[in-house]
Amino acid sequence: MSVELPEELRYAIELETSHFSTKKLTKVVSDLSNRYRTIQTTKGKSFIKSKEDVYAYAAFRMPATFAAVYAALKQVQEVLADWNPQSLLDVGAGPGTVMWAATEIYPSFNSITLLEREEGMIGLGKRLAKYSLARSIQQAKWVKKDITDHWKTIPYDLVTASYVLGELSEQNKESFIQKLWSVTKNVLVIIEPGTPVGFSLIRQARKQLIDLGGLLVAPCTHSLPCPMIDDNWCHFAQRISRSRLHRQVKAGELSFEDEKFSFVAVSREKGKVIEGRILRHPQVRKGHIIFEICSSDGISSRVITRKDKELYRYARSLNWGSPFRSS
């Protein structure tokens, strides 16, 4: 199912970038996109080099990041159905994408704090927030902070870090994750690109957080060693509708984009038990559906046929990332 940016955010982005010609913005987006893809070779360095880059980021990365965060938090909500977080801390916030997506899932927030080192991102984030209908976004607290340095804060109900680990040097990752967990009152969510490299970062974070006492919420259904082997990697995809501006700067004809991401969510309290999680798109065949499922038994293939009747009707509603029950 496709998601869309909140109308007020889409309008704000288009307004903020309106002083650029389409040709100019498309060129900056192309340059920034190339730099973003090679960020793993520039650890500890920002890929934002100019004011133009900040606007380009809003045009081409905010929708994709919004989609990933929205989808990840939806999985959290499935497991912790009665949880209504009051406070959010987003670390490495960029222009505030996470708070927009998180507020769509959890309108219960009354306190939001964002840590970001780039003044240009903070400035843009504050201007975009003025267009929000949510008071928590309008009144969000922005803190200029290099997250690789020492920083202190009170615990927050929900703590997030999206597309951040890939920017850190190896020696900073472990201490950074430990710091995130130490300021998490309830749930911590870490998101990275849905690539082998991104999944490797999530896999390391998963193991560390289990060792620190974190209880896995999503996407994992167990705390056993990750069963992914060889060149396989765990990731998900969320489709997001493209605005006119988004299509122009990406030179794309399709009305949507699929953001692939890997993530882990851990909690200090147990949630609903999920039997299995569907990996990859279900393969719909004549009279049967094939699922790849991750559970405490490992990764397995499950075929459900029309003969299963009620289970088959249930299976037809399942998607990549959906919880799975065998009966």
C-alpha cells in the first residue's frame, strides 16, 4: 500500500524550493544522490556541502525517508498496540523527516527533540515545521549537536536514528548505539538503507542491543541469532507517492517510488508475540501463494493453497513485512 507525505509538508517543500529552477535543482539532486550512495567511503563526513544541497535533500530524500520511518513504526505499532508515546528524540534529524512520519503514527506526542549538526538542515526543518497542523511539530526543540561528540539528554519514550550509522566511523558505532539505548525510556528504532551494507549495520546493532537487554519488537520475531546467511539480507520496501516536484528532480515518470530499508526496533517491555514475519513479496500463483517467512525456526518457505480455505483468504491479504500466523 502506498503512503503519501502529509499535504502540508508536501506544500512546504515545494514552497521552500520554488526559488530554484527545475534544471538547477535537478542537477544538485543528481550530484547529491551520487554523493549519498558513496557515503560509506567518507565515514564521519557530511555529504551536505552547501545550502543548495539542503534543499535538494528535502526534494529527493525526505519522501523516501518518510516512507521508511512510517513503515517501520507501523510494524512497531502492530506489536505494541496499546503504546502511546508522549516524547520523541530523533538523533541526526536532518530537516525533521522522522517527526513528521512518527506523528502520523503517534499523534500522542507532546514533546519532540531533534539533534542535528547542520545549521542549514535545522533552519529548513524549522521553516517546514511552521506548516504542520500538529502542535508537537510546530513546537519541536531543535538542538545543534554533532552526534559523534559527547551529548546528554533526558530519556524519551521513543528514540530514533535513521540513516545515521553509515555516516559514523567504526570506533563510534558501538558507543553511539549504547548511548541511544541509555536515553530510551521505552522504544528505540534504528533504520538504514535496505542494502547488504545497511543490513550489516542493523545486524550488528541488533546483536548489541540484545546484549544490552533490549527486547526485540520488529521486524524480528525472536532474539535468537539472525538466520540470514550467505549473500541474503533482511530488508523491506515501502511505496510512496511522488509529487510533481519529486518526479521532476528524479527525472522519473512513475507516480511512485519504492524505498527499501533495513531496521531494528527494541523495547524495554514485552509486546504481542508475532509467530513469523514475511520476507519479500509473496509469490501469487494459480491456486496457491508462496511465502518466505522468518521465525524462531529460521527462514522457511510456506505454501498456502485454496484447499486451506480460511487460511488462504487470510493469506491473500498479506504483504511483504506482514506478520504471519500458520493457522
